[in-house]
Amino acid sequence: MIPDELFSPRSVAVVGASEREGSVGRAIMENLIERFKGTIYPVNIRRKTVLGLRAYQRLSELPEAPDLVVVAIPAKFVPEVIKEAGKVGAKAAIVISAGFKEVGPKGAKLEEELVRAAREAGLRVLGPNCLGVYDAHTGLDTIFNPSDRQGKPGPGNVAFISQSGALGAAILDWLHESGIGMSKFISYGNAADIKEWELIEYLAHDPKTGVIGAYIEGVEDGRAFMHAIKEAVKARKPVVVLKAGKSERGARAVSSHTGSLAGSYRVYEAALKQAGAIIVNELNDLIVALKTLSWLPAAKGDRIGIVTNGGGAGVLATDAIELSGLRMADLSSDTIRYLRERLPPAAAVGNPVDVLGDAPPERYEVAVDAVMADPGVDAVLVIGIMQSPAFKPRETMEAVRSAVRRHGKPVVFVGPGGEYTTNNLKMIEREAGIPAFKTPEEGVRALGYLVTWGKVLRAHGVGGER
Amino acid sequence: MIPDELFSPRSVAVVGASEREGSVGRAIMENLIERFKGTIYPVNIRRKTVLGLRAYQRLSELPEAPDLVVVAIPAKFVPEVIKEAGKVGAKAAIVISAGFKEVGPKGAKLEEELVRAAREAGLRVLGPNCLGVYDAHTGLDTIFNPSDRQGKPGPGNVAFISQSGALGAAILDWLHESGIGMSKFISYGNAADIKEWELIEYLAHDPKTGVIGAYIEGVEDGRAFMHAIKEAVKARKPVVVLKAGKSERGARAVSSHTGSLAGSYRVYEAALKQAGAIIVNELNDLIVALKTLSWLPAAKGDRIGIVTNGGGAGVLATDAIELSGLRMADLSSDTIRYLRERLPPAAAVGNPVDVLGDAPPERYEVAVDAVMADPGVDAVLVIGIMQSPAFKPRETMEAVRSAVRRHGKPVVFVGPGGEYTTNNLKMIEREAGIPAFKTPEEGVRALGYLVTWGKVLRAHGVGGER
């Protein structure tokens, strides 16, 4: 069991706390001082204070047992610190330090010592060779990259675990830029003690987490990993997996990166799908999937309706739907008649519904409302070509939003273009909570994840929506 | 033959010039007054001046024959204007007006009249139902969207033709945001007279154009279209095609959009490939391909080297290379020995070369230089995880740039992340002219287009590079 203290400690001791500019020990102290609400104990063998806080020479000198110990000192001293942490009664440790399994046989031996120390001391260890934890709710934050280059999302329901620290940090930064709220970010490094499957299992039961993302290179215990995913699915939490090492050369690169075995991707893929994971094929889609699954409910089926003010973009969306295994909804004759009566003669009232380049917000509202009301439609893609002078971004957003409120089916927005469009897409996301993308194909992929998630829920007997 | 006057007229008459706020006739006048260097003749039956310029009631009253006539009046008056334009000696016309073939049989008849008038008058007509032309070099600009929402690229070598006006405008806007320079943007609408193949043929011989992009829904004369692409290839200009209507439902949507027949995509795809076109699968890749082909030379082969400061991103790039049909370069034993001597022991010196998270610019320079110098490498992907405190964006860019200068092989840059990273990617593009992408997979696709282009050049016997 992973103790809650790994994420919500009342007190944290930082072994290797420092004032040295650019040091990991200083960056972690600054993070904690800025946001962490519990007690902070800097531990530094040579100092009386660190950044204004009283410092201790060793863990045994602390006035109480710290819930969590963060370790950022050279590898060779780490096993001893873990022993001491156990002795004083800490529940968990995060070992940031590198220099273990990933550097060869000597490091591997040190890592075995570390694990033995943890087992004997009865405390759980995250890492080593990791960035550790960012918990947006408790303010625990060991991600030591400089704040001007490392964005960290505000509180939300997305949890992310990463085998790679550097790529994990980049994803964390991107999630922040994308306006996605997070519960926990966990860089687990070498997974010497705490395994990726334990983290997923923990997150499956974490009340702050609604969606789980994972960057994985290799897993040691495939069976436990798949089981953990199933637990998350039972708790109605989608698990989005980006698996690296899909190709033969990629698998070779994995073993030179983290020393883990990537295994056959076909086998992984089949097992992941069976467990109910949502697999993304590339890094960009990871962000698309996490955003969409965080903000929208699962789709009850795969029939997609399109409302657009530009015919060309509607065709591209149609292609993307058909070629990705989703289905173009067939609108009912009632819907078609209704649209025919209310839209201009030149409008297309099949699917895609083309409300034409001069469409005012009211026309969008009529069309989106009618398409969403159609029982043959499970989800809707709304396209706004915003270069056109007639397009009113804010009013159109309101129109779409009010249709969404009435029908509750998932909707994403698409607007291709440059700066003006990009700013309005951000507005639509921020103010209406509607995922907004630059291309029809990306919008269709987003809906595809909601469709897959709906299928997973039904296949696992946990209902048609989240 | 398309007359040069369609893009470089000495004088333009605007039939339908107006001062009415929000009108097409006003927007076009404003565009021309702002940037067009030739003479502008507003034609308006009711006004003496338009925006300070002397206006004429009819074309026949102009003091000289205008090279080009832009027409933005209701459809039913258009054939008459075309006749008159021919009579006064104009060389070409752009008909912005809609209400022709795309609105049904009545419009189709009007369109036939328009074509007959053009043939009899001996002038060539672009459109109708189009946005017309933006020529970044001459300042001719009939794209009437408001300038605060419609970006237009500065001068450069990319030409783009679009069957869809709205989507074309969105692409134009996006090209601007992407920092891609353009020669000509052409929205050709219904292609009543001037056909898409004629435009490609014209651009194949246009000295200002180096790369041609096209958004196509359907072509009337496939043979002529393929022939025009071959001419462009012979002139060493890549033709990038985004074809809509790939699926059955997509093809149906095409015919309700532009009334053209999409045809079987398989047939198109085979013919396009044989002609030497570079096919992109989705809208985003159109921008990726145009940028990369505009800025970089063709690759002489498909063997890709990777230099990265993050193992995970290197693995994702490796996967993307292997799964997209490119090849991971096998570095020579000399290169490996050289790197082993100069990089830290923990660095990976196979391909991907991992210069580690603490890599200073010098380490990048050593690695990129060695990988580019290796005769077994045709193109290089450089990855910079910028959240890491050690990464120096500007100095690393300079290091990569100097290696590029020495070896001349194509290089793209990849940096995943949020705002800080995004800003630095833009800097790398702007200052070094190195295409920079947010994900390894997108970077690999970019290199894939250079590899394809190299293959096309060799297959058509026009040499290995551009």
C-alpha cells in the first residue's frame, strides 16, 4: 500500500536542503516554502538555517517524526538516510538522487541496498532517479526545474505518472499551458520500491483524481499493471497510456534509457486494451485525450454530428470520422425537415450541417441544438472558421454552450487559423469548458477518446457514462 | 495560358468598389490602397469617388484598359461585366461573387454564360465564388476578411491554391502565424474558367514560387492535373496536396459543398504519388510539410540520426521513425568512438545519442556535428527538453546552426512543453530558420517529407536535392 503521506504529509524533511543557487536542494525548498501548507524540516549537515528555516544535521534530531522524507544527496549516502528515516518513523520517502540502476552494475547494487533498507525500515520509497511529486491540492512539490520554464497546472482531476523525468516535466508543462487541472503528477524514475501499478491502483481510489495518464517505457509486472488499470476503470476513471518502445529500435532505446525491457508492443497493446486502457499513439494525442476526458462525459455511441460554417473543414472532419472507425450520424427526417425550415436555402442540412460562411450565432444555436436533440447522434463536432467577418466567437460559444446544457452530449470545437483564432479557442476552453482544437482531425480524435471510453465502460459493466 | 496580369497587374479595376462598412467591395479597396503598387480604378454605378479615389460608372469610362478586373457584384450582373472587361482590353478577371454553380441549376446556367463571355472576350477568369488572390510580392490582395482576424504572410517562396475559400483563408492565416513566407495564395472557387491544373502549371514556372501547396476536393481533368504536378517536380518544386473527400461520406460531403466529384481516393492517391506529389493526411501536416519544404533541402536518403537531452523523447522519436517507414541511422564505429571520447560516461552514443539532461550547448555541438558528419546519416532530429535548468536555448540553437552550416544536411528541432518552450521554438525558427516542433512525432513527419521529396527528385531524374 502506498501511504497517503507520500502526497499529503503533515511534515516534510528535506535531506540535502541547500541555499546554493541552482541546486536541487534549494529549488525543492523554495517550492515547499511557496506552496506547501505543512511543516518543513531542512536537513543539512553543515548549516544551522536554510532559507530562514531552522535546519537539522540529521533526521534523528528533528522534534517529531516527519511524515515524508525527500532525499537529494549523492547516491552513495542514500541507503543510510533511508534507514534513518525508517528509524525515526517516517512513512514515505522520495529519492530524487540519480546514480542507481540507470548508471550500471555498481548503481544497481546501491539500488538493491536502498530497497533493502526501505523494506527493513518499513517505509515506502518513490524513485530513485526521479523528479518526485507535484500535488496541486496539497502543494507538495519536489519538481525542481526553474519556475520560469516549468509550468505546473492548478488543481483539477487529472493525475499523471511518468517513467521518464525529463519527458514527464515537459508533459507537466504542456498540461499547464493547455489549461488542464491536475490532482497529482508523479515521476517515479527507477521504480525501485513503489511500482507503476501501485501508483495506478492508488490513483484509482484517490478521491481527487478522475482521469489517469501514464507515460510508460516498460513494466516489470504486466499482470499487476493490467489489474490496476481495471480497478481504475471500475472506479469510472479512464487510464490514458502513451507507451514508448513500440518499435524494435525504440525498444532498444528504452533499455539504454531506463534499463527496463520494453517487451513486444503487440502483446502490450492487446493487454492494455483488454484491461480498458485508452491508448494514444503519440505525445500530442496524450494532451488531447487527457483534456477531453477531464472535461467531458463519455459518449454513449460512435455516431458523430458535424455543424460547420465552412464546407471544406466539414469534409475534412467527415473523412477523419470515417477513416478513424467512428460513424457519421444519419440525421432523422424530422431533424432534416426542422433544419430545412430554419436554415437558409443554400445551407446543407445533411450531416455535416453547413450553416454557411455568414452564419450568425443564432444559426449555430438552431443547428447545434437540433443535431444534439437527434437520438441518432452521440457526440457533436462544431467548426467555426473565424476569419470570416460574420463569425462572432463569444456569441457562438454561448449558443453552443446553451445547446450543450440542454442535451448533455459531448461537444468539441474546431477552429483552424492563426492568432485571432487561437486566442478565441483558448477563450472557448476557459469560459465554456469546451475542448477546442485547431484542426478537424484533432477534434475527431478527441471525440474518438470519448467514444472509446464509453465502450470501455460498457464492456466492463460500469454503465454508459462517467 | 494564365496571364501574368492575374498576379502582377499594373492596374486593377474593382467593379463593386464601395464605402459601405463591412462590404466586400470596401474591404478589397482597403487592401489594395494599403499595399498594391499599381493604379486602382474603383467602379461604382452610383458614386463619384470611393475612399478618396475617383470612381467610374462603368469599365468603358476608364482612362486606360485595366490589366485586371476584380468583380464583387451580384451574380446576375457578372456575365455582362466580363463582356465589357473583354471589350475594353482587360487581360484577366477575378470573380469574387457567389451564386453560380454552387447554388444549383440556375446558378450553373449563369456560370456557363460567364464562361462563354470570357471565352468570347478573350480574357481569363478566376472564380467565381472565391476569395481570389493574395500576392505577397506585388501587394495584389482580394482576400476581404477583416485584417484583425485574417493574417497574411510576408513575401516568401510558398504558393498555395485552395478549392475552398473559407478553409483556404484559415490556412493562409495559419501560414502567417507559422512564420512561413508566401509568393501567392489563390482561392479558385468554382474553377469555371481557370482550372487548378493551370494554376499549378503557372506556379511551376513562377520564379517567385519554390513550393506549391494545394487543398483539393475534386479535379475535373485528372490527367492535366497530374501533368502539371510533374512539371512542377521537373522545376524542382515540391507539390504538397491535401485531398478532401477521402472517405465515401467525405466524397458525398464534397459534392454537397462544391458540387465537384471527389472520385475514388485510392485512384487519386496512386496517381498523385506517381506524378510526384507529396500527400499529407491531415490539415496540421499541411503546415508542417510546407514549412519544412520551404526552409530545408531534400534529404538524400531515409536514415535519421537523433540527438537528445532526454531519453524518453528520444524513444518516442525512434518509434516514430521506425513506424513511419524511415530508418534509424546506424552510426559508424568512428562516430561512436569519437562520441564516447567526448561525451560523459553516462551518455548514450548509439542512435539516439543521449547527451543527458545536464547537457551544455558545447555537448550538443559535439554530438550534432559528429552525427551530421557521419556518412550513414541523411537527416537529423535534435531534441531539447527545455524545462531542465541546464538547457540554454539560444546557445544550443547557435551550436546546432553551426553544425548545420558545416554539413548542409537537413535538421529539425523538437521541444515538448508549455509557454517557455513554445517561445523558444519560435525563436529557433525565426533566427536560425530551423523548423521547430512540439513533439518528436511531428518532427519525424517533417523529416519524412524531406525524405519523400528527395525520393521524388531521384525518381524523376532531377537530382538528389533542391
